[in-house]
Amino acid sequence: MQSSAPATVRETSIPLQIAPRSLAAAFTRVPDPRRAASVAYPLAAVLALAVTAILANQLSELAIAQWATRQPAEWLRALGLTAGRTPCQSTIQRLFCKLDGQALAEALSAHFAPVAVPLAAGSRGVAIDGKAQRGRLPFQVGGSPVHALTAFCHEHGVVLAAEPIERGEEKSEAELTVAPALVARVAWPGRVLTGDALFCQRTLCAQVLAAGGDYLLLVKDNQPTLHADLALLFDPPAALGPAALLDRREVSTRERGHGRHQEVRHLIASTDLTAYLDWPGLEQVFRLERTWQEHGVSKQALLYGITSLAPESGPPERLLALKRGHWGIENGLHRVKDVTLGEDQSTLHCGQGPAVMAFLRDAAISLLRRLALRALGINGEVDHHDRVLLDDADQQDDADDADDTQVVAGDHQRQQCADTGRWQRGQDRERVHVALVKHAEHDVDAYDSRQDQPELVRQRALVRT
């Protein structure tokens, strides 16, 4: 059953005219699981429609289908859908259940994280962490308690790669099983892998080093010998006296916020164990102590870690920044998906449907972050007629705009506020196009290398009538 269809004549979908470096073009590389004779809607068009709807605050397959029926014919044609015909909820659900989630993840990774341009050692942080979809857990019999492992760029909040998890009874087992495949899909030169103690594994560190990257990882009891060596170096028993490091470099920061007062982070880095420890590529070890006051109670946390960054490229200030930047994956991705995009509330649980929707949410967030938008909260009252167009199919546009990914705001104009990076609503009713991604900025590292140039930020947020 279709959402809307002619009474007698079956219309066919029109060819999707797309820019070769757009997100819609990336979707064409995903194999279609349907029989050719039964395809009424091109796969790339359906995926583009889904991301467009997610950006317009449509958070379920049903909402996506209903939103599509309300869109003007010209916008449906730009997405590759015949005017007057849009896929219904059951069509989207069946397609996503059968789709190859691994292939979709690879296509998105190739689009958002192409081969990196040359970068200085340690200049970009990449956090890896697993995430569960709580809404599907009650329907799950056995299987993994975590459903995807993600690589996330610290500096710009873009998802560089994601790997679906289908096996593993324990969280640690599940994440470590797919970690090598995830690491293999990221271009590592100039990038630093950050993660919690689970990923402090010799094989993963060696893999990142072989790919031209570096690592900065915490060390806990899952590596008992290494942890004991670091504790003995930085905090020896009282009988041995205080630690006397030959190489001691340190930095402290003092902050307050989120109900915490007098929050102090003190990091000490040293090369004293570099020649002693048998660990791939190890250059420095560090001790990070955090103390703070919360509700009148003094608290303390003590962590040890290792890194392959040499002192020249990884001074204490940079090590501390990388350690703190790692948690951007929780605040800038996982929380946005759960709270803003409703991933935890979704009860999708059949086939590949949950994984496909999760990867499309990643794509939506990455598109907005490329526009330098940091605050992605939605208040639940976003106009349902706000539209996002993933490709410029208007043949009358200038040649320079041929590779633009576009956003269309229907009833309310959205503009980027250069000072805060938040969406602001205008009052005029005319349609506007916002250029999200210029062809020269499809390489995330090329974009990173020019992030501090205000003119580029203004160009990315160019509003055209």
C-alpha cells in the first residue's frame, strides 16, 4: 500500500540527479536488497528522504512516511521520488529490515571520513565508544547488550565510522570483537585514538600505529601488570618514599559547573617507563588526579594512562585536552541521539531496522555539525513543515553550487547565528536554501585544518533565496 498513488497508472520513479560528492551519492553505493522488478522507490531516494525527515524532527519510520506525504512535488522530485508517490511506513520498515547495515555504515564512513589530508601528529582526537539502544533490549533474546561501536571526531562532532554489533554476551566482549574493523575504516595519520580502559589492548594499539595514528588510553585492572607499574612509578608505597621522577611535566586546570565546585584536574606526564615497558609504541605515561566539591562533600578520582605521543607532540596540556575531549562522544553524540532524536524510546527491533535508523541519525548529526552547529537540542515544537534537502537538483543553479547539500526551511526561515551556532527562527515565509556542505569541505580533515577562519564559517551558513 502506498501513501498516495494514481488510481490507474503506475508511475515510475524518476532518475535521481545528484552531485557526485553529496550524501545522496554515498547512498547509491549501498546494495538494494529488493528484487529489481519490485522496486518502486530508489534506495538512495528513500535513505535521503529518511535523513531529510530526521533533520525536520521526524523521529520514527511512521513519522517519516507521514511527513513525506506533506511535501511539495518539487522537493520530492529533488530527492528522486515521483510527484505524488511516497513510500508508506510499512514499505520503509520492510526495506530497512532487509538492508545491509554494514554496507550503509561503510558508505557513510567513506563519505564523512575520506582519506585524510596530512596533519601534524596528535592534532585530531578520535573517540571510540559503544552504545546500546535501550528500546530494543526488552525484545531481544540473547545477543549483545550494546548495538554499535562508533568513532567520533573530538573537534567537530562528526561520526567518522560506525560498526554494528550483533554478537557477544558481555559488553566488553561485544565491543572488542568489532573494534579492529572499526579502526580499519578510519584514516589515522595525524589522529589520536582515545577510549576507556577497555580498549587498552596491545593489538588495537599496534593496529592504530601501523595505520599512522597514535593512541591515548586509560589503564585499569584489565591490564594488571601495566597498571601496577604505573601506580608504583607515580604513587609508590610510603616505605619507598615519595616518587622522584627523572622526567616530570605537569599541568593543572581549575573549573566549576554542573553542581561541582573547585574542580581541579592535575596531570603529570613522564617518559621514565618508556624503555622499561613492553608496550607497542609507548612514549609517555601519565597520572591524572581530579578533585572537586559536590554538595559540600570532597571527592577525588585518580586515573593512570599511556600514550604513543612523544613529549614534543603531546605535552601535558594536549594530553589533558585529549582526555577531556573523549567525553564529547557521550555529550555530543549519544545524548543527542537519545534525548533529541529519541533513539532510546524507539522500539524498533526487527532485522537491520534499528541499526539502519541509528546510522541515519548519525548522518543527520554529522551534517549539522559540518555547518558548525553545536547546540542540537530540539524543544519538541519544531515546525513539521521545516524541510531539509540533501541534494541540489535545481539545474538553474550556478555551477559553483553543483555539489551543495541543501536545507530547505518551508514555513519558517532558519538561520545560523554566528556567535552561538544555534538555529534561530525567522518570521518571513519564503523558502530559503542553506548550503550545508561545499564540495571542498567534504574532506573532514580539510575542513578541520581551516576551522578557525570566520569567513569559511559564514560561507557554510550562506542563506540564499
